[in-house]
Amino acid sequence: MSNASNESTHFEVTHTDAEWRALLTPEQYAVMRGHGTERPGSCALLHETRAGGFACAGCGQMLFVGQTKFESGTGWPSFNDPVSGSTGTTVDTSYGMTRTEVHCARCGSHLGHVFPDGPPPTGLRYCINGVALNFVPD
């Protein structure tokens, strides 16, 4: 886990703030570039069960495969294991708590958080904002 902020890290895909605003919807921008959170239960991807994968809405990098998705009851799409090398983490101390933020390793966009209360075999729960993802069917 890295303590470095995303702003000081070099990412393969970069855009100006104006370009990000043009590429993303207002809700995606608020979550992915502003480190926001969508309302729980508000994203159709929460109930997506078809075979396929979930890619970053900012750069298209594949982040999670469908077999790693599970229903956590939290209201956000949850996964127990990202595609190798697709995500990075930083320490998030906002809101008076310490959490592990998950971001896209390719463009740095905020995806959500990871918690140590997931199912086997990893024991992790990647709690991801659905607006940060695009579903890619097999």
C-alpha cells in the first residue's frame, strides 16, 4: 500500500481538469476526480451478473472480472480481487477515519475503498462506485 497522494504519482493516462470534465458525466467526475461517493443502491451495475468484466470509466483499463463480484449488502458493487496490477491504493484519512482508497493504476481515478471483511479466498471487499465502472460483456 502506498501513502503517496495520487496528485504526486505519474499515471500512464492523464488529462487536464477540463478534459476530464468533458470525458466524464458530472456524477462520474464528482466520484472519480473529486473522490466522492455515489448514493448506495443507485447504480445498475450493483445487480450485474452476466459474464464479463468491469473497466475503468476514465481510461478503459480492465479492473475486475465478473467471477470476483459478490453481493455484500452495502449498496455498492463489491469484488474480492482486482485484475493484477490494475489498481493502486492510498491511505484516506477523510471524515475522521482511516480507510484504504482504491484508484485506477492507469489513470489515477478514484474507484472506492477496500476493506478486510470480504469472502475467501482474499478476505477483501473492494467496495467500488458503480459510476466509475463500465461493464464489458464476454
